[in-house]
Amino acid sequence: FRIMAAKVKWVTDIEKSVLINNFEKRGWIQVAENEDWNFYWMSVQTIRNVFSVETGYRLSDDQIVNHFPNHYELTRKDLMVKNIKRYRKELEKEGSPLAEKDENGKYIYLGIYPVNFKSELKWLIDLGHLSSIFNFWYIMPDAKCVLSTITTLYIVLAKDARSQFVSQSSKEAYVISLYINNPLLIGGKKFDLRLYVLVSTYRPLRCYMYKLGFCRFCTVKYTPSTSELDNMFVHLTNVAIQKHGDDYNHIHGGKWTVSNLRLYLESTRGKEVTNKLFDEIHWIIVQSLKAVAPVMNNDKHCFECYGYDIIIDDKLKPWLIEVNASPSLTSSTANDRILKYNLINDTLNIAVPNGEIPDCKWNKSPPKEVLGNYEVLYDEEMAQSDGPDRDLRSRSGQSTGVKGNRTRDSGKPVLTTWK
């Protein structure tokens, strides 16, 4: 007699077709939340309840969820900045060359996000902090420091901040972020990158980059003019905003694939410059993950598919804007639906090997043939086996015998993509 393998039992509180269709394609069985389940794709609100002290709920070895308990250490902007700052200071204490600064005291290799600070907005305005430092800032309440929360996002001219926010609470804390006012433009329009990164474990760190990311374009040509500061269709790339614009294209959704961006840049800026840009983007992502790894609750039942938002300035320097714990699975176009379906499919192939009942004691790297459109971005175990001087050799452009390392005259650290 042939023994039939048990089917994975799944639950989700996010009713998206790209999820449910993937579960059904695998022949998995849907169950209720209060029944025995093996796989739960849950919202960030639910993960708080699952791992809360009050519930005392413990997952068994055959259960897996799609968030780390304290994912917010990376996905809350104020905490992300706090952790990166701590990481840089630790590298400085160790004398790491990666924490090197220039003559102005700025980090040469780890200046990966715009200037940020957190305080009560009224205090900042009263003391004139904003107007005395820079002209343009993103300002958002601390409790909602996610750019997709568009009702709480403002672009302000610092000298007018006093009158605009005079009615705001003097007690509410805000995250204030320098606005990149020299973005790289294509067709005169501002855009940013949405990139998907899968983390299967933080200790050791193992992460994967999804090759099918995309650019999100504004529908109105960019201008730094103060007369257009309140025009969201000029400044904010969020699809949730742009889809309401008169010039929004419902066929392509104002999106470009990352591969199209690479081709465009190679033809206009050259292949070497383009390769350098994407190496730096990968570098930013890995360093942000390394920064939060020590404080992340590396629960063996968890994985995470993050949505990274990156903006590129006109000098082709990439900046980390934010990281999303639940990147949108809503499809704005037919191509968008296909991309997100494939994203979930490839994610499940890595998170739930062979589509079988999970075994949290098994934590090996998946074979290359199951990665789909993912590629290994960083594998800490392999990096350590290459020797403690890997970063130094990377800085000088010496080959480490692995794919992804390129020689640079600048001597900037080169991200090694471990295969």
C-alpha cells in the first residue's frame, strides 16, 4: 500500500487571491484559526497576539508563520534608524574599516538612509531646528512611521512649518526625515524601487533577493518648486496615491520592472556605473539586516518577506527609505497580479520545502533549483567560511572566489552575493 503524505493545513487573515490560489494549487487544506494548522500567513496585528506574553501560545515544530515576532525592529522607521546607528557605533568600536568616515564626519560606506531624527514637532519648530538645518523634510507621527499611511504624511517647507503645524499636539512624537530633493528622474518623473527580500533566518543570517522588483513612478513631472510642495502626484510614488491622478495609466500602473531600469541605465550611464548602483543597493539591504539581526527574535517558526523601498538620487546614490513587513499583495494590473502570484509561489517553495508539513528543526539552505526568481543575497555561514578578512578583501576589490564581487577603483566595500 502506498502511504499518502499528510497535507499542509493553512490559515490566513489576509484574503488575497495571490495567496489563496497558491495554497489551493498545492492541494493544501484550509482550516479555521482555532483548529490545528501548519501554515499561517498572518497580518502584523495577528503576529503580536500569537507571540504575546498574555496568550502564552507556543508553536509546535510543524507550524510556521510569515513574520518574526519583533519584525518592527526593522519595519518601524524610528527603530530601523536606531538599530542602524547602534550597528555603526559597534563597528566603530571594533575598528572596522566599514565604519570609516570622511573629513565631514559622515559615514563613507554606511550612510545608507537620509538624515533622520525623532522628537516632538512643536519643540523642533519653536527652536527653529528645521529651518536652520535643511529645507525639505518628511514629517510623520511616530506611531505611524510608515509611508503607506498617507493620511499622516506631509511634505513641508521648513520655514512654513510653524503655521502649518501650529494645531498639532505638542506631546506627539514625530519621525523627521530629510527629503531627497534631487531624485533621479526618468522622463522628468520621480520614482522609487520596491524590492522584495526574503529572510529565512537571522542567526545565521540568510536572505534572498527577488529578481522581479519594480519601479513606481509619479504621474506628474517632478519639480522642486515650492508652489508644488503639496502636489502629491509630483512627490509621492505610492500607487495608493497615484491611482487617483488624472494621468494614471491603468494598463501598466505607472510601473517599470527592475530589469527595464537596468537596461535604461546601462544605455544612458554605462554598464559599469549601473552594476555599481545595484551592488550598492544590495549592500544597503544586507547591512540593514545585519543591523537588526542581534535584536531580532530569531524564532525558528518564522520567515519574513520584506518590501524594501529605495530611492536613487541624481548622482546615482541609493537611499533606504523604509522597509515594509506586509508589502501590498493587491494587484493594480494584470502583470502585477502575475508578479505577486509568482512572488508568493517562490516564497512558499523556500519557506515550506517540497510543500510538505513544516519541520522547524530543519534549517538547511534550499537547493538552487527551488529558488525560482529568488537569488541568494547573503549567507552568513558561507561568508564566515570564506575567512575573517573577507570584508577587507572586498573593499580592495580582490576576488573572493564567489559570484557577485566586482573590482572598483573607489575601494568601496563590494557586496558579495554568495551562491
